[in-house]
Amino acid sequence: MILPIVGYGSPILRKEAEPVPKDYPNLKELIANMYETMYHSDGVGLAAPQIDLSIQLVVIGFRPYDEKTDSYGPEEERHTLINPEILETKGANKLFNEGCLSIPGIHEDVLRPETIVLHYFDEDWNEHTEEISGMFARVAQHEIDHLHGKVFTDRLSQLRRTMIRRKLNDVVGGKVNVNYRMKFSKKK
Ligand code: ZN
């Protein structure tokens, strides 16, 4: 089932999300719905607060880019993160152009550490502690921010934020052009 995506300006995107308990009802179905919603809107990651649920759950899916062949691999990489936690950050900070399904129409370079040590549970409640980098680490950091009430535009310089203020206000007011369903705090 495709779920509507909460737009920037909605209070749930500013809340600290609750840990997911092991007996959370219909968790597998919820995860399947989150993947379906993410693919439908051409995203590479989706955090539960973006579908109006304040819990620590993230889905990630992308085709890894191969620098040698300058193309995207055929195999999709998927990661379900339950109660994820960044234990450590490593390496240099890198700029990468990010967007967000909750903030359509805005793409900005964001500085984040290249490598992180991530602790999480997968959809079968297997525990993982992994050192990750590249696209997985990038998307994981963006989505984990959502679990702590942060969005990627918070990480921009004061100047950049001033420059996109009007576009952000348009999103708050629901003035966006997207081909997926969204929910806004204020109506048009
Ligand atoms: Zn986002």
C-alpha cells in the first residue's frame, strides 16, 4: 500500500522518534508498505516519520554506482534499519547532493562524514554493527536525521538556508509539484 508522504513544516518531522519494540504490530507489512511508497516516489530512502509514524524505522534501496564502468549495477541494494544508531563517524566530510521526499524541489550539497559505524536491527531482528561508507552511509545518515527531528536543509550554511527560504515556505504551504501523494501541515 502506498502511503502519503508528510511534507516539510509538519511537526512530526521535528519530533524525536520512539524506539520500535519487538512486538510492534504488523511490522513486516509496514516495512513492505514503506518500500512500496519509496519506490513509487523514486526515493532511495524513507524514514517512518515521513509517513506520519514517529518510530525509529528506515528503509533504504538503491542501485550501487560503479565508478569503473560509470554505470549503475543491475542488483539493487536494500537495507531495513530498525532502531539504528551511529556509533562512530570516520574519514573526511564529503559534499553530496541530497534531496528529500518531504522537501520536493530542493536539492543541495550536504557535508557529511564518508564512513560511519552503524548499529541496527534488520527486519528479522538480527543485530548488526557494520562499518559502512558510500551511498549506504550517505542515505543512512540522512534518514537517521529524520528519526531525530532533523532534515537535510538544517545542515546547510546560514547563507544557503536564506537563499532557499522561499522555496521551503512553498513546501510548508503545500505549493509543490510532485507525482506522489503528500500531506501538509497547512492546506493550499
Ligand atoms: Zn529525507
